[in-house]
Amino acid sequence: MQKEKFDRIVSFLLGASWAIVIIGAIITFQLFSPFGFSFAFFITVAFVVVSFFLVLALDAFAINREKLYEAQRQTELLEKIYFKHTK
């Protein structure tokens, strides 16, 4: 049950992060377009690069959580094998 809630929350946050990246890039470009195309483009690229860290952080969090579940499952299997062969 907890894993399902966690997956839903992370999926929602990943979707929201991508929306922030896309909408924020459009708004940033429009906000800085009076200063010239090249400046607006540079600031927009800088915003997108910084915003990708949010997406990467959430993705890394989800991957590390999956690694934890897999390690717990492997530990459980190894304990079963150990107890089976030590008795």
C-alpha cells in the first residue's frame, strides 16, 4: 500500500516538474524577449538546465527507492537460502 502511494506521489511530482520546465521556459523567454532574442534564449536555456535538476532529483529518488526494495527482496531470499542450508 505504501509503495503505491509513493509511486503516485513521485509520478505526480515528475509530471509537475516537466510542466514547470516547459511552462517556465515559455514564460522566461517571453519575459526576457524585449531585451533581445539571444539574451532571452540564453536565459531560457539556463532556466531549463537548472530546472532539469528538479526532474533528475525526483528520478534519482525514485530509482534509489526501487534499489532499496530490490535489496530488501534479495536479502530476504538470501536469508531463506542461508537458513535452508545451515539446518
